Amino acid sequence: MKMGSTSEFADILEALAAEDLPHLKGMGRRERRAAETRVRLFRTAIQLFAKRGFQNVTIEDITEAADVGKGTFFNYFESKDHVFGVMAEIQLGKVREALAHAETGNEKTETTLRRLFSRIAEEPGRSAELTRALISSISASDRMRVIMSERMAEGRQMLARVLELGQERGEVSRELKKSEMAVACQQSVLGTMLLWSLRGEGSLGSWMENSFKHFWRAIEPKR
């Protein structure tokens, strides 16, 4: 499967190379160095997937291009499919950022959640084929399903807290359970990503904005 042009994926690499990646914040030097190695391997793998197609890239190809030993790869990933786990870490960092914004109380819950929907769309929205490959890798690997399930559970806890704070401020319906709203939020985001990746029409950002509007109407207080 060929996954987009090299120029298209250059944008992905630039975004993922940023020093202020959310999932790197607050780490000590040693932890950060390890996380940065993971990101470097991820970026290298994505670049190769773009040029050759996912099925045509080996672990040896990735480690050679990243200029690390094969053993280093296995220090961070169990398999080629597990490289996509870095994307989950990046997305989880964005949920953590949303919670931090919510806890300050300086902006409305609607603003916090709208930004989160938009931010979640950034990396996968650069290529429908990349998003399909990500979804496929999760479906094909039991270990990846466990990893994603754990990340999703952590994300739901943070989303539930964001929504709970919104309820306390009267911005989110108190008639709804925070845990159920958090699940609905994830369903809205993941469902939108899947449908967009299959159709490939328009931008994922615009799809997410539309999904957010429907989600917000469902949870805002009834006037």
C-alpha cells in the first residue's frame, strides 16, 4: 500500500519532530531522551512507509535509516506495527493538555473540547492512507489492541474530569454521567477518523468540527 507523496509526509515528520510534543513534557532528561529516540524511530518508519508502503518496509530498513542498531529498535518496540503506538502517546498528551486548560478555569469547556477535537485531527488528518494503516495495525495485533485499550482508558479518565469540571461550572448537562460522556467523546472522534479515512473527502479537521458540534449539542445544558 502506497501512502501518499513524500512532500505530504514531510509535513507529518515536521510536526512529529517538534520539541514541544505534549507527551514529552514534564519528563526528566533520561526519560525524555528515551522518548525522543522512540519518536525518531517513529518518524523514520513513517517516512519509509510513505516511500515504499507499509508491507515493504522491514525493521532492518527502519534501524538502518535511523542509524541505530536493531537491538535499539526492540528496546522500544515489539514489532513494526508497534511503531504506531507513538501516535497514541502523542494524542494522549493532547488530552492531558486539554485537562490542564480545563483545570485553570480560564476558558469555557466548549472551547477546551473544540480545540481538543481539532488537535487530535492534526497528525492523522495529513493522510487518509496513514490513518487507515494505523487502524489496520491496531486491528491486526493483539498486543496493539491492549496498548490502545490502555491509552484509551487513561484518556477517558482525563476526559471525564474535563466534563466533570464543565458540569460544576454549569456548562455541561448535569443529567449525564461523566463516564458515559467520555466514552461518547471517544466514539465520536474515532468514528470520524475511520469514516474520513475510508472516504478521503475534505479535511479531517472539518469533519472533526462537524462531529464536535453534534457532540456538544448532546451534552450542553438544556435551555
